[in-house]
Amino acid sequence: MNSLSQNDFLTVIGTAITDHRVIQIKYNNVWRTVEPYMAGLHKESQTPSLYGFCRDVIPTLYAGQDNRWQIFRFSDIEDIELTYYEFRPHLEYTGTFDRLQPVYVKLAPSR
């Protein structure tokens, strides 16, 4: 993906976060349905990334945590679509996530 595409992705993600709308991303050749919560630079790698709740990943029964909260690097996103579906922020979302710094755009917590 080139830098123009990253800017386009950030525009779509920003709109989705502001309007609480679900996006679909083609990530490593697989379409994923994601509730976007935050976009910024990954703290360790300094790569533009998206933090979101993946609707189509089944939680692992044997893992101690829900694996649907994920980070997606922009460089691995091949395509993005803004859907008409809206979402309500999850109660466990606090508005802070220390693995993305700085943050370009984020959803305010619902508390």
C-alpha cells in the first residue's frame, strides 16, 4: 500500500469512528468485519495501525481472554469499506490503549 492509500484508509477509519460505523477490511487476503476504536502509530514498530473489535473472530474457549480485540497494521490492509451498520461501544472500552502512541483518532468511551 502506498502513502496515499494510508491517508484514504485513515479518512474512512476516522469517519467510521466518528459515526460509530462498522468497517470491512481485507487483511492478509481475508475479509474481516471490524468495529474501529482507535487509529495511530504502533508504539514499538511506529507503523500506522488500527485497534478494533473484530466481529467475525470466535473467542477461543481455552484462552484466558477474548481474542477479538486486535491491532491491524495499515500495511497489511489491502482494501477497506465503510458499512451502514452502526455499533455501540463495548463497556470494557476505556479510551486508553498504550500500544498505540500517538493516537490520530479514537472513539470516546461511553461512560
